[in-house]
Amino acid sequence: KQWYQRRVRGIRIWKQQQAEEIAARDAEAEAKAAEWKAEALKELENWHAKQTDVLEKTRAANREAQDAFLKDNVEEAKPGQQWERICRLCDFNPKSNRNSKDTARMKSIFLQLKQNPLIRA
């Protein structure tokens, strides 16, 4: 009977130690998870701030480009210069358009029309 009680007591002590170790691991895991969440929120806020900054800069650049474009269109609405305006809008650098559709024929037509515009009677 004493042997049995000692064995039961040993098992109870072992179970208690295991429960304490598991609780300590759980607490450590929860602390790490809370730390990771806080760090993730901080990084997310930084990312949102950077994205907002980039968007504002892009919007400002687009507004400036649009204003310049509209100013050029109003100033150069002279007859006979339409093809020059169109050619200014096209990118004729062959290296910059490697991943886009082949528009070489269209560009060559624009250049021909710029040099020899159509004369309508």
C-alpha cells in the first residue's frame, strides 16, 4: 500500500510539473504572439504611410503632367500641326517597348503624316 501511495504521489508531482511547464510555454508563446502582432501592426502602419505618400506624389505628378498637356493642347491648336502633336505623344524609342505590342507600322504612318500632312480640299 505504501508503494502504491508513493507511486501515485510521484505521478501527481510529475503531472503538476508537466502542467506548470506547459503553462509556462503557453505564456511564452502568447507573449511572443502579442509581440509579433504589435510588430506587424507597426509595419502595416509604416507601409500604409509610405503608400499614402507615394500615392500623393503620384497624384501631384499626374496633375502637373495633365496641366502641362492641356496647356500644350490649347496653345498648339493651330491647323497643320496635328501630326506633330500626335508624334510628340508617341514613344519612338524601340528599346523602351520590349514587352508591348508591335506598333512600328502605326508609328511609321504617324511619322509620314507628320512630314507630309494630308491636304484636304
